[in-house]
Amino acid sequence: MTIIASLAIIFTIIQLLVALTNLLSRSYLRQAEEISNDLISVLIPARNEENNIGNILRDLTDQDYDNIEIIVFNDQSADDTATIVMAMAEKYRQIRLIDSDGLPSGWLGKNYACHSLSGHAEGSYLLFLDADVRISKNLINNAISFSLKNNTSLISIFPKQIIKTYGEWITVPNMNYILVTLLPLILVRKLRFSSLSAANGQFMFFSADAYRSLMPHRTFRNHKVEDIAIARLFKKSGFRIACLLGDNDITCRMYHSFADSVNGFSKNVIAFFGNSFILAVLFWLITTFGFLAVMMVFSKMVFFLYVIALLVIRVIVSAASRQNIFYNLVFMIPLQISLGLFIYKAFINKHLRKFQWKGRSIE
């Protein structure tokens, strides 16, 4: 028990230091300093996105950066996604619509959509955006400036999450809790180790030359967590990457209910732990029940400081992620329960091959 309690304290200190590093290192896009007029290809895979596609297209046509082309891949949508895009394309000449001719065997839907989009892109940079993302008018300008200044071949951003329902509050913050407490984001950019990699498919900004040299969406055509796999591939191949946190310049409401969140996060939660269920379970056990071992072994003062450290970690993660501190503290226990549910559902789905997304199997 003493060993477990000691490990819980050591791990909490590590989490605290990593989270503080991510907060102080300001891992966000900054105001543009470098100037460029290269063509940017903005590529949007869209399947049944009638509620979102108009918003992101309006954001893109309002950019400070003018030299962009916007290509939407209509992935066999059963709603009005294509109609909305075509109406926008009539008004804005830089918008184009590409219709899917069907999903080939051996591919996952989004991976095929992104690969297909890259074949139509003419830009020096390829920006893959999810349809439910919202961006400010200076985001593309800031992204290309960051890429030029830091010589990156891939920039990925975890958008600031818009959270509205209680079901979202007890699930969605878990993503940033894992990311911000386990991975010093500045090291993703500074060190070459492929294990120090992370990415989010909601925003992937590539140098076109680097992308075409690796063709990553084709390489990971049937990989359900292709974003992280791509980030590791780029590092292994000697390309420089950056993983950043989002602020008000890039936001997203990923899910709209508890059930949607559990289904979505169970698809990729294990990838945050190097695809190891053992590490994922150990992380959950230590962060959920570690306080019991500390309470049983150490003095009241040590236990008090340990609890304070747990609270401070949540405060730092909330500040770094631009999330509501009060809610993340109030819902600490439900968040831990839902994290365990993500891991459990991921394990069940993997062995029963039940992963589905937008009506398609992704096994």
C-alpha cells in the first residue's frame, strides 16, 4: 500500500508539472509575424453536416488571408449538405464541391475523403478542417506565419471546446485533461521522439510537399485514429510538427450529449496512451483511487496537500484549455467515472468490433 500511495503522489506531481508547463509555455497560435501569399487549400470532409457546413464556409470566406481555395468532399450525405455547399459556391468562386463516388474497400470514410481532397488541392499548404469547427478571421494567416517561423510541416490544434449540456460537461473535458497533464506540448515541437506526438483531425495544417511525400491518409487508410498516427509518421520521417491548444480563434462543439461523447471518445481514448489498454487502465486507477492509498498511508497534512494538488491540476488544465474552472472542479468525480466508461467501452468495442461513426463501421 505504501508503494501505491507513493506512486500516486509521484504521478500527481508529474501531472502538475506537465500541466503547468503547458500553461506557461503558451502553446497557442500567435499573431502573424511572417508574411506569405502562398495558396492555401482548405479541405473539408463532410458527411451529413447540414447544421455546420454553412458556418465554417462563412468563416473561411471572411478570412484576412485572401489566397485560399475551399474544397468540400460530400461523403454520401443523406441531408442538405451538398445543397448548402453548392449555394455557397455560386456566391464565392473559391468554394468547390466534390462528390464521393463511394467508399472503396479497405478505407475508412474520413480517411478516404481527406485523401481524395488532397488530390484536388493545388495549394502550397493543405489545411484539413472538420465541418463543425469555427475559426476567427485571422486564423489562417496566423497558422501560415507560425509554420514559416517554426519550420513545421504539420500543425495540429485542439480547438477550444464549446460545452453546453451537463452530459458534455461530465465527458468532454477529459480529452484535454489527458492531453495537458501527460504531454508537454512544447516538446512535441522541440524534440524528435515520435512518442512525443499528438494531433487532432479537426485541424491539420500541412506543408503540401511534406504531405505528398508521405501521402499519410492513404498510408493510414483504415486507421480509426489516423491523426495521431500521422503525427508520429511525420516525426519518424524527420519532419517537424507542432501540437497546440485552441483559444477563441478556433472553437468546436464536438458532441451534443452524454451518449455522443461516450461513443466518440471510446473511438480514440486508448490512442492517447500509445494504444495500450494497460496504461489507460493504470492512469484511470491512479487518478481515480490514488487518494484512498494516500489517505491510508500518509499523514493528514500529506493527504491535504495531495488533494490540493489534484484541485490545482484541474484549475491549470481548465485555464490552459479555456474551459470553465468551476464546472471542471464540481464535476471532477463524474468526469473520472465517464473516463472509466470510455476505456471500458473502447475495450468492449475493440473485441466485439462494434466501432461505428456516422452510420458506418470503422473497424
